[in-house]
Amino acid sequence: MEFTLDSSLRLYCYSLPARKEDMESLLLKYPELPGGYEDLTVQATGTVFLWNEKGQLRIWGPEEALAMNAAYNVDEYAPGALAFADNGAGEILLYGTGLSGLGVYIVETGSIALDSDAAWVSRDLNGILLRADGAELIFQSDPVDESEITEPFLIESELR
């Protein structure tokens, strides 16, 4: 895999690349994806990143994004927005137009709306991965034990 990350971020694990038909299905429903999303998911899906060895950011592949948007009723609660990632702490990342304009916001899964409770994270996924924009908002989990941090490894997943 070839992608650049901010020095504070580390790829922890990943799954297989997105299938062309899954990306096409996602683009039919959500024609505007966050910058960097397609570049990442054509290389790997289900990518999990750590920030300063803590927390996690899990970027869903297109197939999983469609399933999660349906499961969380994102179209009903945040029309036009795309949920594309989670932080393992009950929060998801939405790409849509909120109070600060078009960009990535973090919301609790029990309060999915691009309203005053939605915190601005970054203009796009590139900002998160290349500059660690909003990392202090995303990475809420406890630090990962140093003994568990290895080279990035492949995980098997039914969804891409």
C-alpha cells in the first residue's frame, strides 16, 4: 500500500481493497465523497489508524459504508451526509454540510445530525490522514499497549 500519513498516525490493520462495483454503488448514492476516501479504499478497506499510539479511526470500505448508513438511518437524520468511519467509542464520522460548511464532522451514534452537536473535524479525509486534523476529537480510546503494536496486518472481513 502506498499512502502518506501524518507522523503522529500509524496504520494498525486493514482489509482487502474495495471492489469496483462497490465503489460504483457508493458513488450512485453519494456522488460526493470526502477527498482521499477513494484513494485509500482502492488500496485497502477497514483500515484502522492509531494516533500517538492511542484510540482508533476505522475507515469503512464502500460496501460497509452503505450498510452502516442504512443501519444508522443516516439519510433520515442527516440527509445528504455520508457516514464513512467510526472511532470505536460510539461516534461516527459524517461527510456533509453542517454549520461550518461542507466537511467531516464527528457525531455520537445516538445523535446523528449535522447540527450544533456535530463537531467539525476537517475539510476531508486527506486533512485527517495527512495533517491529523481533528485527531484530538476522533481518538478517544485508551492507548494501545506497546506490545500489541506490530507491523500493519491484514484482517478478514465479509464487507469491503
